Amino acid sequence: MRFTAAVCAAFMGLSIPGISVSAEAVGCVRLLEYDKSGRVIGSKGSVCTEGAAGASQPSARPDGRRDPASSAAGSARTAARDDAMPGELLVLDPPRGFARAVRGLGFAVLERAALGNLDMSVARVKVPARLGTDAAGRRLLARYPGLTVDANPLFEAAERSVSDSFARAAIGWRAVPPNCGRGIRLGMIDAAIDLNHPALAGQDIVYRSFHGPDRRPAKPDHGTAIAAMMAGRPDDNGWGGLLPGMALRAANMFEVDSSGRVVGSAIGLVKAVDWMVSERVHALNLSIAGSDNRVTRKVFERARKKGLIMVAAAGNWGRADRPAFPAAYPHVVAVTAVGEHRNVYRHANRGGYIDFAAPGVALWTAVPGGGRFQSGTSFAAPYVSVLLAAEVARGVPADARLLRDRLRSNTVDLGAPGHDDVYGWGLIDRQPDCAG
């Protein structure tokens, strides 16, 4: 399955492209096409921007975790890649009268999302015909200096089928009663879920889909797997969740566009984040990964200030030179995947942003109609999500750095001593208490 230019093979991936819309951006950027493993397989030409400034190297953080986002935080950013919706931009907090004013410049506001819980709004804007998104962004900035504008990112989903294992057995956690986790609220932003699957029927789940009004949700395969892994009812089929008694708030951000492609909706993502804040979840699982983006970065930062703890998959591109976001944001806890013998998943990303490792290779997962063995960093993130949700539910302050430090004391160091770019601080080595 493929969304736009690249879809990886484990639903890990929010593909958030960067687009330069600042007069300070510099040079020409080749638009490369990637296969599902992140390898370059071709080129689609170049986009050039104007001005002078270069990208800085990732900065060091006090906890030893490098911050790749720091290199993209300024106005000198890369031009649009082909993992964005052609002919569209996102605008954060458009000013009063924006829709009417930009109509005169040839733009059209297609959709506007009010994020009341985050005190923000995002507009999806169609650019003028025959005008590239980079040039269109500069045109908007000329009219509205300081406006936050970026590409309208598309999102990736994928799955890899391999051999065997059950989620709880894979990490060595003991069996738990059906009410384990009661009092804990966990959020997930993913694909649609099959609420009628035996693993999810009767569980404490509230599901909302944030697909576009003129589109239908994508298939519920990956969302069902992640939901059941975290909150599935204990079952002889091995679909039992890590905390089966907890309350799950599940949001879908994937949809089928007019051409039949499955795409991840950036508007759907930010609406879902806003909903998670209103639901006061103790932690949010994001089995998505991709590039940095001005608009989504600011939405995630606002969510952090609202007290939302976020855990994300490290990414399945097998790359050390392309950090995956939102995992690489400093306030998001990044999780990579290991197999039965504690070897890192061969498609997992590397980088200074990796925090922890958890099982994510050949896990038995629930999917519509039954189950399937799957691998990916998507399936490692839920282990850390349930642990941190339990901590916050217990009264530990909702601070990512504090929670990261607490979890560091319960890890098995793998790879190079201390923090490293492959395993982070190591394999998590604790189990959440049922009481939360």
C-alpha cells in the first residue's frame, strides 16, 4: 500500500514534508522519490528558493538526546517534497478576513479547523493554478509577514508480516486481570479501528474519525492492531491488551481521497490532537513518523504546554540521516523496535532522538477478521505509552523530561554504553501497575 511518493511497511509514519515559504531560504533542492524502505529510487526535478541561510546541525540537549528539530526550527527550511498534497498549503491561525483577502490573490480556503482546546486554528488553502507551493507560500508571506505556512502533509501507513510472538509475552510481562489499568486514559491517533473485533468488543473505547467531510475513512487494519495491543480484552487468541481495563480514546486521521489513494490528513491530525487535550488523556500514542513541518510542530508544542504527554514511533526508514517526526521533537518520547534476541529492527531509524527500545518484531496483532504477525516501530511505541500513562494517572507530573528520566532507571542498556543512536537508553524493563 502506498501514499503519494512513499509508504513504508509498518504504520509508523506521519510523512510531514517541509516547504520553504521564507525569503531567507536558500538554494535549490532536488525532489527525490523514495521506496518503502526509504531508499532513493528516482528524482522528480528540483525546487529553488531565494535568500541566504543554512541549516544548522542538530543541537545537543542536557539529557544527551540530540534535538534534530532545532535544525528546522528557523525560517531556512527545505523546499516541498512529494509527500505533500499537490497544490495545497496549511496556514496556522489565519487572521480575520483571511479567506476573502487571499481570494483576490488567487487562493481558496478549502477547510478551516478550529482547535478550541489548543486555542489555535488551521486553514487548508488551495494555491493558484500553475503556481508551485513554494512560490505560493512566499506570496502569502508577502501579504502576511510572519504567517506560519507550510505544505499540507500526507501521512504514511504500512505493515510488515513476519513470524510469531504475543505482545505481553514478547516483553515478559505477567498475566493481568481484565480490569488492569482501570482509571487510566490513553489516547491514540492512528487509522480507523474495528470496534466489532473480538479483541475490542465491550472495551472502554471512544472512537472518533477526523476524515474529511467529502471522504471516507481508510481501512481499519493498523488502527485495530494498535488499539487491541494497548486495550484489547484478554483472550485465548493472544490479542489481550497491555492494560485491558483502561479507557482508550482512539482517533482516525486516514482517509481515501478522490483518486482512491489512502492519505493521512494533516487537518485530521491536528483536530485529533485537539480532541485528545479535551479528553485529558494521560498519554498519547502516535505510531506515525515523518518530516518536520512548521504548522504541525507548533500544534504539538501547544499540546505539550497543555500537559499532553506524547509517545511516537522512531520510524521505519532504516535511516540515520533523516530524523522522524513527531518522535524527534524534544517533548515527544521516541521508541524504536527490537526483536526476540534484542537486536534492533532492521528497518528502524537511527538517531540521537531515540529514547527507548521495546519489542516490535513479529508481534501477533488483531486485524479485521482475525490476526496477523507484524513488525515495526509502530508496535514498540505502545509499551512506553501505557507505562507513561500509568505514571501520570498515578500523579507523576505530566512532564516529558521527568518521565523520560524515571523510565531511564528501568532499562537494560543495549548497544554502546549509555545513550546511543540505535537503542536510546535501552530496552524498557518494567511493567505498569494495574492500579495505574
